[in-house]
Amino acid sequence: MARDITGLPDLAVGAGRVAPVRTRMPVYVDLLPPCNNRCPAGENIQEWLRLVKAGQEEAAWRELVRNNPFPAIHGRVCYHPCETACNRVELDGAVSIHSVERYLGDLAIERGWTFEKPRFSSGRKVLIIGAGPSGLSAAYQLAKLGHEVEIRDSSDSPGGMMRYGIPEYRLPRNVLDAEIARLVDLGVRIVTNYTVKDLMADQAEGGFEATFVAIGAHLSKRVDIPNRDASKIVDAVSFLRDVASGERPLIGRKVAVYGGGNTAMDAARVARRLGAEESIIVYRRTEDQMPAHAEEREGALREGVKMNWLRTISSVEEDDLTVEIMELDESGRARGTGRFEKLQADTVILALGQETDSNFLRRIPGMHFEHDVVKVDPRTLMTDVPGIFAGGDAVPSERTVTVGVGHGKRAAIEIDAWLAHREVARRPKHDLADFDKLHLWYFGDARRTTQPELEASERITDFDEIVGGLSDEQAHVEAARCLSCGNCFECDGCLGSCPEDAVIKLGKGLRYRFDYDRCTGCATCYEQCPVHAIEMIEEK
């Protein structure tokens, strides 16, 4: 009899292989979209874009204002780092997130949408110093949590640098007023023309249990320039504030602006609108080293502002000023050459940076500082004095409206937890959905929508808003350009591609699940998923 040479498997140590054996399995995941990751205000951008695409504008606005109460403002003045991070920039241009945000903000003003009032009162009182973006943001979040909030500000009207620093051609005041009015309607009390001198006394007299310091950087940095006519020299912050308050200072035909930041660009552009035939930026470094955002610099150039790179003002005379020609050394630093030029200027505007007026805080025992700003715990934003928090321009940070709003939200969360004697729950971030993770079979070409703009010749005649908004159709088209990076948007690709019918559709808005009794681990669903909402993991 022939011997059977096929050995029987030892089932104690192995398994029979009569069909393909699955070694890995698909799972649905939610990754972190790069736009959400880069938003200083912590908005869930991808979600509110999805709601706009679905035609649910009010739901989109309410999702947006969970984190940022000022979409009409931010859609105009934010420098949108979310768009720099957008994966679609690798295809046909980043999604114009800021223009859709503005669309929602303007629509909310037009239709009178208001914030939902808190359902209960905590009985706790919180004092906020400063009615700029950070203070207003903190007040909004704290009021939503049921706390009684009072803001005290030294200016005539709330808004901080949004009102007194950003020119009206970028941020119309009726838009600013409308979005601040919602906070008052929510119950936030705003006291203007109030200068805090003794914070601890104010806190005790008002029965406030916590304070958030959100003072802006309203003091211009000084530089010692020899001059024969001090009246020719003004600081940019005071200049912009006066214009924002309705004044029209006499600046002459020729204006020189000393500095290279966004404030310098604003001052030079405002000077053109006040009648200056020649507005010149004098900056000691190169164009590439300018701290001003590219769009601010480009806007200034389009309006006829001239740029004088590698120059520094050494003295100011009656009819002109003397500038020294600079050059870069081996390390890229600007240094003087000993060669000089003359420039004609009726007015010199100094825009060399701003500082906060933190003197009233220096009287508080235990408070510590770094130059003009307050030292805080970078995680909680609390100072070294228990119960006093600080954010925005008052702490070491990038000084933008959006960063300030993000600080205000974070401080409100920390203040709420501190008042309740509990720790803030900190959830780990999901992995980032970068461009290399995407399989973009699903998306066709769709060019970025362009917002309408005034011609350069029309801009400098008045302070009318330069950039227009999107129409309803344009906003929906732009929202539909979102790639939904890292998160399932129910395209049915996995459902249609699975050869084993192992993908089960759960209904609109509920996504899918896998039937692992049928799944062979072939990875077809993973390979076709356009947004990497499916990951393959090892079988356990």
C-alpha cells in the first residue's frame, strides 16, 4: 500500500490553511485636518465647511462660533494660516477658508442670528481687563459657561486694536459693532473709559473671583533720532488711533514710515488716503526679512506705497531726513555702510513695534514679567498670582487677532476649571492628515474662488472696504472644494469597491461599519479611500 506523504497539521501549534488568511484588517479613523491643526482659534473648520456645502448655513455658523464669536471680523482680518496648511494647495489652490468664514459672519448679521443664552448661572464673577479680541473672546466663553462677566477698558468704545489699529478699509466698524453687540446681548457687561490702577482693589470691591488680563500693545516703541522739528515725527499707533477716532491729521504731501511690520503698512496706506502724494516705507533690512505679511505688503505696493529697503533714518531736518544705506553681513544682519542719502518728508511716522502698558500689574506682589509682558504658565495662562490669568498681547505670543481670540478661549476654559477646583481634561490630538496620506481619485479640478476687490485707483480716495464678499453660490462652491482630509464624508467608495460585501452602510450621517466575518483584509477599501478615513492595522 502506498504511503500518504502529506502530514497532518498539528492543531496544537498552528491552523489549517484552506483559504486566504487575513493578516491585517481595515478600521475607520478620524485624523486631524491640517486646517484645524493650524487655526489659532481652534475652529473645527472642516466641519463648518461641510455644513455650508450641505446648505445648512445657520448650523455651520453655530459650529464656527463654538470656538470663535467673530467670523465676520476674522473673515476679513485673519492672516489665515489654515489656508497655508490646506492640502488642496498641492492641487489647484488652497480652499478660501477666510472668504467662506466671512460669508457666514455676514449672513448671521444680515439674518439676525444670536448666541444661545446659558441655561444656568454659576454664581461666579469674573473680571476682564481689556476689550480687545482676547478679552472679548474670554468673556464670550465664560458667559456661555454661566459666569457673570464684566470687561473694563480704557477706550471710548470696545474692540481694542480691531477698532483703533486696523483701518476701516479692512474692517468696517458696523461689522465690528454688530459682532460685539451679540456679546452684550449674551449678558457680558462692558465698561469703557475705565483705567485700572489697582487691580487687587478692583477685584475685591467687585467680588470677582478670577481676573483675565487682556490689555493690548498700545504703546509705540521709541527710538532716539536727532531732529530739529519734533512735530514732524508721530508714532504709528497714535496716528492710526486718531484716524480711527474720526480725526484727519495734516501730514503733508510726502510721508515716510519707519518700520517694516503690518502696522507700518497700515500707516503708509492710511497716509495715501489722507492725501499724501508720496508714501515711503523706510526699512533697515531686505524685503524678505520684513515681518509684514505678504498680502499687506502687496496691498501697499498696489496703492502706490514705495519701499526703501536697507535704509535707516539717522536724523530728521526741517524739510527732509537723512538715511544711512545698510548692507547685510555674513550672518544676514543689517549694518551701516557710512554712506547717506536725503529723502524729502513732511511727516515721519514711527512704526517700530508696540509694547503693553503693564505698570498697574507691577504693583502686585508675586507678579513676574518678561520686558513688557507678563509671565504665565504656558499651559494654563495663569500668572504667578493665583486667580489672575493673562493672554493676547499681554503675554509672549504672536500679536494677531486670531491668536488673541484663541488665548481668550483657552483662558476661559482654565478659569472655569480653576473656579470649580478641577483639572482641565486634555485629550490627545489625532494624527495629522497630511497630503501624502490622501488618495485623491475622487476630486476633480476646481479652481479657487476669487473675491471682488476695488481697483487701486479707487481705494485711496476714501476708507471704503477694499475686498468684497462671496455670493451664496460662490460660498457653496468654495466650501465644496474642501477635501475632508482624514475624515469620512460618505462618498461610498469603500462600499462600492469591497469584493466581499463586507462594508455595511449605516445611513446618512452615520457612515459605515465593517463585517469582519466577510472581510479578507484585501485593503481595496483602504487603497481607494480618497481622504485616508480608513487605516489597515495588524490582525490580533
